[in-house]
Amino acid sequence: MRDPSIVMDIKRLSSMHQTCMSFSRSTLREIKNKKWIINKAKFDLDLNGYGYSIYSINSNNAKYNIVIFSQFIEDKDRNDRVIAEKWDITFALVKGEITKERLSHMQENVPLQEKGRNDDYVIILSRANKSKRIFDHIVKSLSKGKQPDLNLVTEVGYVLRTTAVYGNGKFGIVDFNKLQENDDFKFSFSAQMCSLYVLRQFSIDLVNYLAKKEGGDNAVTLDINIQRYIGIGNSTGLGMAPFLVRHPKIINKWITNREIAITRAKNIEINSDALNTFKKLLNKAYTHFFIHKVSYENQQKINLQICHDLKKILVDLDNIKTNSLWQNVIDKSANYSIEIQEIVLACLLEVNSHVTYDLVSDTNIEEEYYLDKILTIGDIQKLIFNRYQWAIKIDFANPENKYWFWYCSSEKSEPRIGIRGIDVGEEKEVFLDIARQINDFYKKIKSLNPKESLAEFLFLNPKYHYIANRIHNLGNSTMGEIQVNILSKNNSPLYLLRCKLSILGATRFSPCSDKWLQVVFFQGAPLLSESNDNSIFPIPQDILA
């Protein structure tokens, strides 16, 4: 596998794209391969689309329902931040039947989200807002017997946009550990992805329903190709970033699995069919980035360069011979940017997806941490020197290397960042500064006697217990530590956000500032009645034709 110094560099992690291993894609394969039956069981909406809907799910192991509530809210109340208190849509994934009593309880609590209280039959709790511009345009067009403007559909790519998908025991819903006993949703984020996939179907059903109510016999349904292109939007801020720092063993599992898959794929011989498919995927990626318009200037430049380089590498690939190894294609990509290299790897895994299937069902790990009492100072010195050169070389006397501080807001414990020495809240700093802690720890112990007991040292210096524990427990987890100084002025929180979102399976990364961005899930994915998944680098099928 590639060296951790290459893989875990934050610039490379932030250049990753959705692959066939991403959780949205693996969840979809599970649903399709095991022939889950998903039906619209109830659509109790009024003329304006307000009311509730139920989508039933039969996995063959158990029965579930996704209950969706639609309500009127004023435009001024439509807020994508976690501090919002009203949403167009709220919904929950529930195990078991929806009785009258259960439905009544959900009607009272699900629309309240954080302020409500739910029972542990609720697995996922979430909410979404309409993208009013495209939502209203699609309904109006369909009601008049016309398809919507494809340019607008391409520009936005969704009609509903989520702002949080809770699945961790909050607000009374089922505890995370309990979910590990559920054969249907025990894999990483599979319950969340299933919920979003069904919500995507609801969004399509909703615009078709409203168009019919408004236009009557003149109305038409949304073209199947446009339906397939519609995804579920998502607004993500700083709240996602700490996960990647606080769960290094999980990150190690996810990234190691990906590297194993890449290693398998690059040693497979190229055949002509696979090479042709690979080139088609690169061409698809070109179209994907060409039509994806973003307002953030830095991302505009990146997308333009990607398009330029994709054209060049496609010419280079004319010299690739069949019966050679895919490693040769990777070697060609090394002459290009990290973005291009990661696009090539995503397409490589897509063409050789069979090497990934056993890995995507092995994503869970126990996050147990312990310190062996026989450890010496020398043991931990060696680990730091071998694994953390990137951290101990940082000069934290330089103010630019400790520019940011992280803290939690008082409103809803929302992670935020401030400028050290300028913004208020520094005294409430949350210590995500792994690089600085390692740097400080190493300075403290590097001149000590290697034979000295680590336990005795930590007894006298308890503030180093956490970082010593982390270093020891990640000793064999080579892909667990993201090599980034999270406090650096040059570090953007977007790097961490994009890394996790690509693992989840998001596409169309659209930064709105250096602190939050919008993405799309399940764009280009098969509809409920379909099985063929071509959602990597999604583009409208009309354009593809």
C-alpha cells in the first residue's frame, strides 16, 4: 500500500471523490442485491403538499418505515444552520409498524427535532428544506405539461436539502451500540444513507404530486432521466470536522480498506473493455466538472484545472497497452495534480469494483484505548519519532501555526473556530490540536531516560495521558492520524469536511465559504425500480447521450 505520509496528507484526503466503496454506494448495493422492497405506503398530503407520508421497507430480516412530515414555514424561517427551529420537511427511520399511537407521538415530536423526545424505535432523525427556486420551477413547469429547464436542474441538482442526519442515540433515538446488533444497518452510516435514498424518492414524488394537483390533466411527470439526476442536497458546516480527529481508529479502518482495494486493483491486468470503460469514466468526470458551476473562486479555479488536465491525461492514456497492469495508469497520473490522481483512483476502483466488495462489509471497529503499564519512555519516543515526524517538525512558536482555536457555541454545542488573540471564546478551546499536543509531549520526553516508566511519568504529568494513550493505541494503525496541524492559518476546515463527505458518498462539492459547503447525495443513482448504478461523477443523462 501507499505510505501513510502520502495517503494521510490532508491535501490528498481533501481531494478524494466518491467511489464504489463510499457508504451511499455500498448501502445502495445492499438494498438492491438483497432485494429490499421499498414502497410508498401512505401519501396523506393536502393540495399544498402538507401532511405526512410513509415509505415502508422490507429487508427480509425486519420491517421498517420512513415517516416524513411536510409543513408550511415562512421563507424567513428556512435556515440551513443547526440553530434553525423550523424546517419544510422532517423525517425519521423507524423499526416496526406505525401504529396510531406511534404516529401520534411522532407527529408531536419529529417536527421539533432537537426539542422533541423520541423512543428507541426511531433509528434516524433528520430534517430538510426545499431549494425553493428549483422546487417551485419544477412544479410549475410540470403542471403546464413541460419539463423543467435542464440548465437549472443541472445547476442545482436537488429539490430538498438536509441539514443534519442524527443516528447516534440523541434525543431518545436508538443508541449507536445497539445498532451494531442490527443485521440491516450495522455497517457504517448505512441507516443514514438508506434514509436519504428514500427521501430522494419522496422529493420526486412530491413535485409530481403537486404538479398534478395544480395542473390536472395538463400536468406531466418528471422525465425519468431528470428524476435520476435529482439527488438530495446537504449543507455541512464545521460540526463534521471534529469526527475525523476524535475517531482515528475508525478513520484508519476506512482509509486502510480503501488502500487495500487500490493495491488489489493496480495489480490487475488491463483488458480492452475495461480500458474503454475507464476512459468513458474520465470523459464523464470531465463533463461533471465542466457543468458544475460554483461561486467560490478557489473551487472555480480547481474545477477549470481539472477539466484541462483530464483532457491531457486522456491523450496520455492512448499509449497504455492492454495486458499491462493498472499500475501503469497510476504512474501516468503521477505527472498531474493530486485532484487528477484521486479522480483516476476513483475510476480505477469503479472499473475493478469486484475487489472492493468484501472490504465494504468490514467497516466497523471497537474504539478501545488502553495503556500497557510496562511501557517505557523509550517505547513512546520511538513511536513518535517513526510516525509523527510531520508533527514534531512544526514550529509552534510561530503564531501562524497556532492561528485558529476551536470551541463550541453555547446555543447548540455547534463547533466553531476563532482567530487566537482576536476572537472571543479562546478560554473555551476544545483541544483538537493533536499535532501541537504531540509536539509538546515529545519536547518534554525526548531527553528523558528511555528506560524510565511511562506510567510513572504520566502519574507526575497527567496532562499528557490522553496524547500518550492515543500515540500508543495508534501504533499499528498507520492510516489513522490525519497529518494536519488543525490550528495552522493555512489549514482550511473544508479539507476535513470534504474528506469525510467523499467517504460518505457525496458529490458536487460546492464551498460557500472557508467554513461550510454544499454537496449532493444519490445524484445519478438508480431509482427504486432500477438496479444499475452509474452514479460516479453524475451528469444529466440528456447530456451524456
